[in-house]
Amino acid sequence: MSAFAEAMRERVRDARAALEAAQADGDAYAVAMAADELDDALRLARVHGVDTGAATDPDEGRDGR
């Protein structure tokens, strides 16, 4: 596995965790920021062909990817 692919997977994992934490805290601003980060991380992974694992929610991230 390439270092880039592992870094992308880690970024997605971190973004998912941040989104879950913000949702649990009920912090709307943090949810929006975390969702943006997750969207960006998933987009970059997809563009570069990095498998980030199955999403647990079909609407994961803001744009449903």
C-alpha cells in the first residue's frame, strides 16, 4: 500500500470521527466543518482511486458520497 493511499484513508477516518463527535456534541458549526472536510477527503480519495472502505451511511458527507 502506498504512503499516499494510507494517508488518504487516515484522513477519511479522522474526518468521519470528527463528524461523529460533532454530531454527538450537537455543535452545528463543527458538524458543518467536519462534513466539509469529509467531503473533500472522500473526493480526493475517489479522484486518486483510493478505496476508503464502505460508507456506513448512504448520505455520508454533505454531498452523499
